[in-house]
Amino acid sequence: MPDTTALDQAASMIEKAWAQPIEVLEVLAVRRPCDDPLLRSAMHIRTALAITDNAAAAHQDRLHALTRPGYVPAHYELDRLVSSAADLRVALAESGAHVQAIRRVIEAREASSTAARGPAASLSRAANARSRLAPHAPGRLPDQPVAAAAVGPSAPVSGPRR
């Protein structure tokens, strides 16, 4: 059984959080990005993860070719072996960072959805309802807008401006 890649792990996390297949979520993230900006962020990170995952697979294949059984690399191939190992470590670290970023986006989504259902949200809805029922200032119709306050200095300023 092959090991699951970081890309597979990220896809399953996203599918579980949004309760839809990744193919549907890709379309939603592109067609309606303003509807769910956290989905769009997660899909962008997943795209970067796909690139990093492919790079990690290429470095791993190169290392397997250089260290296959019965093969003794020449001295000029040792630099290639060391650089491939370093590149693989970097790609794996980047993959881990991408998965962590997706996890944080999902946590932010969960936090925002629980905040919308929590006591603070119900208190703000109640305050809005009370403010609509509050008596308005005398001499003013209830639906008339209030005049805007003057912005800027009250007296002309002399001297150079910056």
C-alpha cells in the first residue's frame, strides 16, 4: 500500500471541511471566489502544494536512481546525490508548511462558523433589533438619513502643506 502524499492529505482535509468532492470545490473556488474566500485560499494553497509534491516526487525518484541496489555512484555524482537529498528535504518541508496552512484555513473557517452561532452573534442581532425599535430624534422622520459631519480643519490653515 503506497503512502499517502501531502496532496492526498490536504485534499481529504478540504473535502471533509466543505463536505464536497475536491473537483466540485475547485469549480466553486474559481467561479464564485467571493462566496467563500477561505475555500479560495485553501484551493490556492493546495495548488502550491501540488507543485511542491511533484518536485518532491522528482527528487525522490532521482535519489532512488542514484542509490539503487548494486549501483555505485561515481565521485562526480556525489554532488548530485547530496543536492538531490537537500532538495528533497526542502520540498518535504514546504509540503508540510502547505498542509499546515490549509489546516489553519480550515480552523479559521470553523471558528468563524461557530462565532456566527455563538452568544456574541445572538447579542448583536438582539442589539440591532432593539435599535430599530428605539424612538428616533424629535423633528426628524424615522427613515431620513442624518447629515454627515464636516471633515477637515475648522479654520483655514496658513503655511506650507505637506
